[in-house]
Amino acid sequence: MGAMISREEYLRREYEARINRAVDSVYANYGRDFDLLEMADAANFSRFHFHRLFLAFTGETPAGFVRRIRLAMAAGMLSKNPDRSVTEIALECGFSGPSVFARQFKECYGVSAGAWRRAKGAGPGTGSKPDQAIGKPRQADGNTGQAHPHDPPYAHGNVRTRRNTAMSKLAYSAEIKEMPEMTVAYARHLGRYDQIGEAFGRLMRWAGPRGLATDQARVLGVFHDDTDATPEEKLRSSACITVPAGTATDGDIGLMTIPGGKFAVGRFEIAAGQFGDAWAALLGEWLPRSGYQPDDRMCYEVYLNDEQAHPEKKFIVDICEPVKPL
């Protein structure tokens, strides 16, 4: 009889099994054009939050993982099939065309597909020994905004939770909380999430003269789009401040309701560059052991201090992820 495991470890393994199902779906379908949201469906996780959850748990975005697997499969085929053309292999591995494949292959491996094949001894002889002058695979995760170690996070197709060194050093507390519905005035930001500061400037220039920027008001950042499925320049986020229901807005300032309900809430004290690590800690470390999973309501950050007044210029922030029972 095997050793008993804790409830937390049992729940973490359930997350791991679901992520593995997403990984397995990629191995089974890498050669065809498929929607990344199919990975979320295979894992039975919320489509809206799957990107952030997969990134937190594995260290790679879904798109980055799919690209890496396709490139790895192509690299193996190039080595083992000297009579097949590079274009034929590229198309079989799910690339839209030879130029896209050529660019991504060189970005990943540091050499062209042809040079890779020759160095592996599968092409016209150049006298090269196998593996000579072959670069190591490079991480190509897409627009995560975070640096990750270059070691692949998968062994034999099975996922393991990545423990980023910076992430593991973050001290934080987390709990499941019932959050209230909130009415907020917002200024919309289009583009990279880490550049939302300009929208907060517009919002506060509007709220201040109207007496709305009080000590009782909450200041939030709301993130609307999946960064894996949305071009960077089209990402939508909202700089928000809570206001009384029915508050009149004008110009580029809007009014919306943020749904309440159960949330995983992690409190962090972090530098400006650590927000990605904080989200990864909450979703990749704490949530898998909680008995909850993300649902489809919007996620947000609540900013609890003026970082300029902090002795280390750090943000005290509640990261709020909507959840439902696992």
C-alpha cells in the first residue's frame, strides 16, 4: 500500500493531471492548426484564465509551449529523415509556411534548419561531427514580460511545477475571500499590461477634482484579455477607482461593475518588476493546493499603498483571482 498523501498534495496532483491533459493534447495535435483554447478544454479549466494558470504552473505560455514542441518535433524529423525537404517537415509539424518555420527555428536553436540537419549527420556531408556547432534551444515564450530559466519544464511529456527562484522568495499570504460587487470608474488602456500607469494618470486627473479619490476608495487594475490569444497592441486593461453607483462619467472615463463572489486573494509587498512572479506564486504555488480553480469572472489587482511613500518603493497589493470549487 502506498504512503498516504496530504489533501494539499492530492489537490496539487489534480492540477498537475489537468495540465498534463493539456500537454497531451498538444502532442496529439501539434501537426494541425488548432485553437489554443482547446488546451483549456482538454484540461477542464476556465478558458478565460487558462493562459495565466498554465504560465504560472509551468513557466511557459500555451503558445510558447506549442511552438517549442513543434520545433522539437521538426528538429527530430530533420535529423532522422535526410530525404524529406525542410518545407515538408515544417508543414507536417504545424507551421503555416517555410519562412515562418525558418525564422522560429533559428530563433530557438541559433542555426538554420539546414545547418542543424548537416551537423546531425542527416544531410549532405560537411565533415561535421554530430552536435558540432549546434546552439542550445532558447526560451521563446512569447509576450510574458517575465524571464524564465532555459531548462525545459517537461520531462517525457509530463509537466512538473516550475519553481522560479525569484518567485520562491516572495513572502505572501493568501486566502479564499468573498469579495463584494464594486462599481468603478475606469480609464481604458490598450497595449502591454505593464504600461497601464498612463491610464491611472488620466483616471486620477479626472477623479481628484471631483472629490472621488478619497481614502475610502479602492484603486484597482483590471485585466480583460488573454495575453496568449491577443496581440500585444490589442490587450485591454482598465485603471479603476471605486465610486458610488450612478456616478456620472464623461469623456474617456467610463463606469462598470466588477462582479463579486469567491476569490483567491494573495497579499504581496513587491517591487514593480515582480508582479508576474506574484501572479505565478498565487496561481502556481498556492491555488493548486487550495481546493479551488479559476472561473470566468474578471481578475484584478487592488493597490493598497502609495509606492512612492514606501521606503523601498514597493507596492502592497492584493491579487484577486475569481475561483470556484475544484
